[in-house]
Amino acid sequence: DYIALMRKSYGENHYKTLEAMAAWGAILFTKKELAEAEKVFRQILPLIRIEREKGNIKAEVMANTLNQFGYLRRTQ
């Protein structure tokens, strides 16, 4: 799958992999797979914060991921 390819190409915690995982979390949420989406967001959010501080991830990516997670939690 796409996430596995990103992990293999860039590594588990590379910002490109994290961005792909954020998109995957949003897809899971849309598919109503809430528990799985929550696992993804909880895994990647701390790593996205670190990469944001390094300047590797844009603020809007982090903000969108936090927004998706907040919406997920409200839905749950």
C-alpha cells in the first residue's frame, strides 16, 4: 500500500511519510473507522509537532491534522 511504500522510501518518521499518514487518518475517519483513525492520529501528531519545529512540515499540515483529530474526538 501507499503508506508502506512511503515508509520504505523515506523511513517511518520522515515528514513525507507523516503527511501521508495524516491523509490516511483522514480517510479512515471519513470511512467511519474511528478507532483506527484515532490510533493513526495519536501516533503521528507528536512526530508532526517535532517535524514542524524543525521546519520540515508546514503549519497548515499540522493545523489540518489537529483539526481532523479534534473533529474525530468530537464525533466519538
